[in-house]
Amino acid sequence: MAYYTGSVNSYAELLSALTSACVQQGWAWSEGVLSKGSAFLMPTASMTGSTQGLLIRGGTGRVGGGLANPSPAAIRLGPPRVSAYFPDVTWPAVYHIHVNSAPDEVYVILNFNITNYYWLAFG
């Protein structure tokens, strides 16, 4: 399992670190779609509103610059809502990315304020 870590100042930088780590481990990145085998994902980064975070939507393939049969739901690394229990990320934050190849799985952990963590996994 490959491991990557570093510091980021936004969800957009985290998205860049994620795509870079995946590409280095054999995933393809083209026109906003990350793919390997039968996994087709469209990651995006948002800094505002209720969708704040790193969002990943899956599909069954690629069509042009998008996904074929995109999922109506997306997984998200970020606060479910901003409150004392779910704090907003303070930047810079430390990321940990694990990319496994058998099976193809990716784990992303974002650590901020020393004791707070958000994570997501896909594969």
C-alpha cells in the first residue's frame, strides 16, 4: 500500500494531492475523471455551503468529460454541518493518503486542529 502525506491549505489542494497520489499508483486522470479498472470517479472540491469538502461521485464509465450513469449520491470528506461537534477545517491541515492495489482502494484522512479528523474511502 502506497502512502502519501503532506500539508494543504484548501480542499482544492487536497484534491490535487489525491489525484497525484492515485496517478502515481496506476489510476488514470482525464478531463476530471479518475479511473482504474471498472471504477470511474469524478472528484471535486468545494469551500462553501453545505457541500463544503472533497466530494466524489461514481459512475459506470466515462462519457466525454463526465461520468456515464452517475450516482445520485456523492461521498464527501468534510463536516456534515459546522457546529461544536463538527468543526470547520482550519488550514493548513495534514493529509494522509493510502492507495492500495489489490484490491484497488484509496483512503484519505485529513487531520486538523491536532485532534480532529475527516476521512473518506473509495475503490
